[in-house]
Amino acid sequence: MSNLKKVLYVDDEAMNLFLFENLLAENFEIVTARSPEKGLEILSEDDSFDLIISDMKMPGMNGLEFIRKAQEFYKPCPYNILSGYHKIPEIEEALESGLICSYLQKPFEVGEITASINKDIESFQRV
């Protein structure tokens, strides 16, 4: 059994999932989902995630919609948006309201994203 923190990453682009998993596998136990629907399915079957990250722009359901749906039934945990786009007002609102803990930009730097994930998990556990 791994002592690594467990992270779910939802993104519709296979290359992004591949890179995320390969670049962060040393620091976290990474599970990926190729669609928001698959992400919700994974969450309905596994309650052991420490943090959930979603891409913002995906077909069918954007990242914030996915997070809102997940929060309806999943245990409280930190959620982040990882996007190649600039911070839009909807994301600013999500940060201010506490819907998401962090907004991360693609392309990401491994050290920065690792620190951000660890910080969000730690501060969430203290609340």
C-alpha cells in the first residue's frame, strides 16, 4: 500500500493525462479520467482521493460543472482547475467561493504543481 497522496486528474486530452501521470507519479498516486463522466464514475466507486484536479474546457461538461457534480456526493476534499486558458471570471468566482482551492496553468512546472497540490491537501486537512 502506497503512502503517496492520491490524486484524480480529469482531462479530455490523452496527451495531457499521459504527461500529468508520468511527471507526477513519483510524488503522488495518480488516477486519470478521460472525461468528466468517467471522473464521476471513478469517484462513485473510490472514496480514497486526497485531491481532485480537472481541466476547464472539456466537451459536454466544463471543469467547474464536473466539480459541482462531484461535490454533490463525494466526501469533502480540495479541488483544483488546471487549464491552458487565462483565469476567466467564472474561475475567479470559484476561487473566491471556495469551490476550488487553486487554479493551475498549463503547461505546468512539476515542482510548482507538486507544491500546490501538497499545500492544498495540507491546508484542507487542517480545516
